[in-house]
Amino acid sequence: MNIVVCVKQVPDTWAEKRLSDSDKTVDREGVEGVMNELDEYAVEEALRIKEAGGDGTVTVLTMGPDKAVETIRKALSMGADQAVHVVDDALHGSDALATSNALAKALGTIEYDLVILGVESTDARMSVIPAMLAERTGAAQLTFARKVEVSGTTVKIERQTDTGYDVVEASTPAIVSVVEKINEPRYPSFKGIMAAKKKPLTTLTIADAGVDGGSVGLAGSGTEVAEFAARPPKQAGQIVKDEGDGGAKLAEFLASQKLV
Amino acid sequence: MTDVWNTPERVALRQTVRDFTVREIVPYLDQWEDDGEVPRSLHKAAAAAGLLGISTPESLGGQGGDAIDNMIVQEEMLYTGASSGLLSALFTHGIAIPHILHSGDRYLIDRYAKPALAGEKIGSLAVTEPDAGSDVSAIRTRAVRDGDEYVVNGAKTFITSSTRADFVTTVVRTGDEAHHGISLIVVDTDSPGFTVVRRLRKMGWLCSDTGELAYVDVRVPARNMIGGEGSGFGQVATQFGGERLGLAVHAYGVAQRALDLTIEHVRNRIAFGKPLIAKQVVRHKLVEMTRAVDVSRTYAHTIAERIVNGEQGLFAEAAMAKNQCVEACEFVVNEAVQLHGGMGYMRDSEVERHYRDARILGIGGGATEVMNDLIAKALFG
């Protein structure tokens, strides 16, 4: 089974994130980039499926600036076989629609049965790329998986819901997004880190991937960040002093907030 | 000049070590200190992450790195909040199996070294006896050949990880000559006649179990002897160099951690209306601590680089690195407790643990005085 894992380099989870004043995109220069945490689970799941099946390849796919190669290297260190990096200045500022367009085109250059992604990235948190990729490629959509079972050309998942889970089944090719409950990602070992240096890495411009320049980037995006502002500082809470009527005052407050 | 300590691969290795330490060690360390030992599951997890045997060739079950990679694993664990006691417990194989690996004996490698590197077996090294510590030539535990076996009788003490061990690489006397009468033999701990007499209670290194061992007519297969009869002293002396450099890493690693914790504390602690770090006496103290750590680390790194570049016989240098780093560590952990004030004396503060743990570093792996004798001999004959 050939599997593609989409990974994304995001600003360090704990770093203070900013938008650039000039074009209102995420400032990726000033902060350390890390692999989007949920993508680690996606890589792990791909490796487990491959190891259980005993054949096929795991290809890492990312779209991002030159620096994103660090995230590719981490996925290769964990054990993925090869990587495709879509890198082009024209991609800067792409929204989810434009990104899914470019990724779908890049997927067209790779042979795959399964595409696995984290359910969302910690920077944009749109959680729509898996569904968009399924739409654009015509592959089955299996999202929010907390468990994946592959048997021949059938993929069965447990889809996490608010109250429990649904069992959803589809034939390959399929796009699977995973939640963090699914596994415990491995650490890149020293051996893996050294082996990653020798693994094939293909770099694609948008022209190589067959992406129309007008359909990506800030100009090619369907959405636009009109304005942004820093989150206002937290307001001091209201303190209720109990003078024998504390309970009544609390009930009054809850009622005024329409909580009871 | 390229910084061999921070190549892209080593930066990635440091990240793996940090992630592992934060997830698998730090949350449980207090519990293990109370338990008096680390669980076997930690050895398995560390093996799965490829952290055991970093500098052992892949053909022998290791990761294929070198002494620099090995030091990076240890220092990064300490910088991230592990302790020297934890390292001594988790990496005991670092002193228990090098002689086996070096011997090239496939039987012993497959039976003991590889399982230790896979986190499946725990090994100890037993040198010290009630009447012989740094003076290895004085040991009395005796192995007498009887057919295809040796019969071992004697006692060992202060043996790290021995209450959990599956095998103990034991220094025994097979002849009467002080040095040439010494041999190394691997003893399975389930052998009849082998007992852990007691678990020793210590000042620090609480999560690292330490045992006193008795050997009463323990029959050990002759093929468990490492190298030939009488080659033990040479093997032990050769591997001591690595152990000493390892303890130097413990010392500067712990010192760096204690320094980091202290800087954080004095930034946050307000006294007389200002953070402590605003006071000149505190600032100067932090500078002295930083200088002690950085100079010590730089020297130890240099020795590792020379070893990786193929230089042999750096025994005096390894011993100097140990003494230099231990002295720096003792200074830094003491000042760290001082600058933490009353909090530094509490069991809840991490520097209190480092202070207790650090005291062994100038004693274990050859005492400071023994190191000085060794250095003097190399310098002045």
C-alpha cells in the first residue's frame, strides 16, 4: 500500500504568533518552525500501516517555504521513505482553498492508495484541507479517525464524534484525517536521523506540479484577511461577596448570562 | 569552523532527547526517587527511541554514532530535567557491557549486550568490594576453574542497578598476581548462590538502586569469561576512561541545569522591592557559575573530539575532565541552593536533589584523589 502523509511546518506551539503588517499572513520568519503536532500522529499511522502490510512506500508531502524542509526531515527520520516538497514564492499567502488546490495537483504526481493528514494545523485551525482534498481528487473522505484498519482495498475507520464514534468504511483511494487519540508517535531515532539524509526528496515548483499561478497565493485565494487586532486583555472578573445572600446573587448572575 | 556539536543531525538528535525527557522522564522522576528505582519500561522506551547504545556500531545492536553523539544524549537529558541518578540507572549498561562489546565474543554479545541495548535485560558492573574500591588490584572475589565452569565466591558492594539486574559483569580474581590475576566474568543473577544481600540507602541518586552482592559457590559457564583469564585489569582500566568522561558530562550537565533553574528563580524572586537578579552580588555569582560550567564543558567536549579523531590513551585528560567538571558542579549546585534561599533546602525544589546527587560524582568512577594520582603519574612519571 502506498501512502502519502501531508505535513505542515507551523510556528512553535508555545511561541507568540503574529501576523505580518504588510500582507496579513502568518509571520513564519521570526519564530521557530516545528512539525504540526497532529501531523506526527499522521506519520506514525502511515508507518504502522506500512509496517503491518509489509510493503509499499510512505511519501511525505508538504507545501511551504524552503525552511519547511526541516519538517520533511523529521518525518523522514521517523521512517518515511521519500518526500515531495512544493515550494514556490507564488504560493505565499494561499488560503485553504488555494492550498488544497496545490496539494491536490502535487498528489497527482505521486502514486498512492491512501493520504493521511492530521485533523488540523495549530496555526490556521481550519480543519478543512482533508475534505477539500477528497473533493478535488475524487477520493473517499474518512475524517476524524481515531482508529484506522486497512484490509486489501478497504479502509475502515472509527470516526470520533462529540458523543462517541461512527464506523465508516470506504475503498481506496481514500483521504484519512486522524485525531491524536489514534496512536503514540515514535521519536526519530539517531539511526533514523542519519538515514533521512540519504532519502529521496523531490522539489516541485508550481509549474512542475501543474498548478496555475493564478489559483494560488494571496491573489488566488478565495478568502482574505481584511483586518486583525490583538486579543483584548482579560477583564477582571466580578466578585460576589457573600453577605448571607451569596447564593441568590450567584443564581442571579447565572440567569443574567442565560446559563440557567 | 563547523560546530560538530550542532550539526543538523545532532540538532535533531537533541530534539528527540528533549522530547523523550519531557514526556517519559520528568513527569515520573519524583515517583522513581520515592520508589528507589526506575521501571524496566523506561529502558524499553529509551531503546525504542534509539537512545541506548548511541555510540555502539549497528552490527552490535547500537545506533552507529560516536562519543560525541553519546555525550549529546546525556547532556541534553540533563539540561531538560533528568538527573545524574536517573542517567546512572538508565545507562548502567554503559559500564556493564563495553568489555563484552570490545571482546567481539558473539555469544556474549548476543546473550547480554544486545538485549541490554534493546532494553530487555539490565546489566551491572561489579568492581568494588567491602575492602577494595578505587584500588582494583586489591579485589578478593575469586573464580576457580572447575571443568567447563568457574566457581565464584566473594562479595561486592555499592553496585549500581544490581537489585534489578539480570546479569552482573563481575571483576574476579583468577590468580594471585595483583594485576594479572584479575579477570572479568558475566554472572546471571538467577544463578544459585548469587544473592542481593541488601538494597543500600544513599544520600542522593535515590532513583538509582544500589546493592550489596554475595557470591557463594556460584557456578558460571567458562564461556562467560570476557577475554582471557588475567586480562580483567587491562579491560577495566581501558573502559574506565569512558566512564570518567561520562561522569564529567553528568557534572557539567547537572551544573548547567542547576544554573538555568537558578537564573529563572532570581529573575522571578523579588526581595527588597527588586528582582534578586538586579543585585550585583547575585549577578557576579551567576557569572562565576556560568564561567565554571562553560569552561568545564568546553574542556570535556575537546577531549571527546580528540577521542573521535582517533587519539588514544587520553587517560590523564579524561581524569582531568572529570575533576574539573566535578569541581564546577559542586560549586554550582552549592550556590544554586544558596540563591534559592529557604526554597533551595526543600525536597520540593529540584536544586535540592541536584545538590545531594552531585556529591557522588567526585567519589564514583574513581575518586578525585585517585584521578589526581593518575594525572600526576602521567605528568611526572
